[in-house]
Amino acid sequence: MEGTIPNPPNTRIAVVTGGNKGIGLEVCRQLAAAGITVVLTARDEKRGVAAVEKLREAGLSDVIFHQLEITDAPRSPSISRLTDFLKTRFGKLDILVNNAAIGGVEYVQDPVDSSLTSNEKFGGMDQLQRLEWMATAVRETYAAAREGLQTNYYGTKHVIEALLPLLQASSDGRIVNVSSEWGLLRLINNEELKQELNDNVEKLTEERLDEILDTFLNDFKAGEVEAHGWPKHFSAYKLSKVTLNAYSRILARRHPELRINCAHPGYVKTDMTLQSGLLTPEEGASNLVNVVLLPEGGPTGTFFALGQEAPFV
Ligand SMILES: NC(=O)c1ccc[n+]([C@@H]2O[C@H](COP(=O)([O-])OP(=O)(O)OC[C@H]3O[C@@H](n4cnc5c(N)ncnc54)[C@H](OP(=O)(O)O)[C@@H]3O)[C@@H](O)[C@H]2O)c1
């Protein structure tokens, strides 16, 4: 369902990964409402097409579906098909929002009582209590941790690598990597590593990030996550966002012609948080869209939390 709407020459083109639900769907809605042509991608065609229909019913006709499974790499046929489609159809890409991600944990129960709304269930709890509750609803397994890194870090990286030439063909190419406050370096209990990933970021390489992730996975397998200073809960998710932040900074230095930033949407009621968040998906998406739509020539290699510039630590 790749549509054939003719595009005026100055229309901006955006790709959103994981656009079928949650924050990603709302990012698509808000970008389309701002007059941008949105390629809503989803790994599942049925879910993606249904999401596009939903937006079209709301009057947003300039939204196109394209299938994208971000973890099919290396040389993912899914990523290649999207790249070829964009090349042929538009010859460029102006905005890439890397939103698709998973929790990197096994969800062991479906604890949200469907007879209760999220507010009824979590209304009396503060953020910490909600997060503590989340930790009881999941199990940290090696397989889930590995999949979390493969999706959130490597999958995102492969999408970026494939789409970079098209972003460079734009006069104002932008990447927003959807990150998290759970990707902040303060969560790592290892001063040397924190320094390497922050103060010495200009010396950092992608190979070193691979090494850090391999070491983390080995420690995970050996049951030594906390002993080696890695975060205790949702550790793979946190590491995937820590390394995504570091990779974004490497890329921003390498490609000054692009704006490459990381953005934390807030703690949002979505499937990922079992609806336990404090913000609606619309509010979370708006924190990202603010960064996407920053004026031309704005910051690059920067972390934004809730739409505001913030430190990586
Ligand atoms: N919710 C929060 O409080 C919160 C806080 C900080 C950061 N974030 C970040 O915000 C982003 C969106 O999260 P969300 O809360 O909206 O989660 P969500 O509702 O679970 O949505 C995740 C989206 O990613 C897609 N996805 C997962 N794996 C994929 C893959 N291999 N290939 C392609 N698509 C894939 C999912 O597709 P399916 O429907 O097919 O599974 C879904 O569309 C993520 O990057 C997350 O880390 C969320």
C-alpha cells in the first residue's frame, strides 16, 4: 500500500519507525498535521496499514505505509526495500525518527486488569511506585536482553546506515533517535566507562561500542550485571539507549551537515510500560516532535528530555 500521491517539490519527507502504535503513531499524526509527508513504517503490514487508515480517517491523507522490520540486518531485505522505495519515490529523506524499540525483558504477566483504566490502576502511585511495579511485571533473561540490544541499538544503527545517503540528499536532513532518561550515564556505576562515553566521546568508535555491548552481554550471562556496575533493572534496555546516545554523538561529529539528536519522550502510557506511564502518547510524541521541528541550523549531537536540552549524564 505505497500510495501514489504526487508530492509538491518542497514537501518534507519523514520516516518513522515503529509507527503503528504508541508514541510512534502519535509522532506520525503530529508530523502529518504539520504538513510533512509521513512514511509510517511498521514490521507488521496489517498493523501498519490499519494505523495509516486511522490517520486518514482523521483527515491526514499524506501518510504512506511501508513495511520495515529493523532487525533483519545485516543487509536487511526489509531495510533495503524501504531505502529503494524512498530513493525512487522521493530521491531524498528530510527526517528520520528512530522510534521502534522493545523492552529487552520478558513480560511475565499481563497485570493490567482490563476492567480498570490505566488511571484507575495506577492513579494513586507516583513515578517511583509505578516503576517498581513495572520491575515486578517482567523477567530479565539473556535471550530478551540480547534481542533488546539487537533491536534498539543494532537495528536502529542499520536503519541509519542505509538511509544516510538519502538524508544527505536533503538540504536539512535530521535524525531524531528516540532515547530515554534510562539511557543517561548516571545509571552506570563505573566512573571510567562514564568518562569514556561522555568526556572522551570524541575518541569513541563504533567498534568500542560493540565491545562494550559484548562485555555487558557476557557479564549478563555470567550473572554479574550489578557486580560490574551495569544497571540492575531493565539493564539491556538501558545499555541499548546509552550506546544509542553515544553512537548519535559519534555520527553528529562525523556528519555536521545533518542534525542528529536524541530525545526522551517522558514516561508514557504505552504497551512498553504496560500503560503505567504518566504522560499520554500524544504528550510523549509532542516532546519528540518539538525536537524534530527545531529551526534550521539548530543543535546537533544533543540530548533532549521532555523537549528541552539536557546533559547525557
Ligand atoms: N513509553 C515510555 O515511557 C518511553 C520512555 C522513554 C523512551 N521510550 C521510547 O519511545 C519509543 C516508543 O516506545 P513506546 O512506548 O511507544 O512502545 P510501544 O508502544 O511498545 O511501541 C513500540 C513500537 O516499536 C515497534 N517495533 C518493535 N520492534 C520492532 C522491530 N524489530 N522492527 C520494527 N518495529 C519494531 C513496535 O511494533 P509492533 O507493534 O509490531 O510490536 C511498535 O510499533 C521507544 O524507542 C522507547 O524506547 C518510551
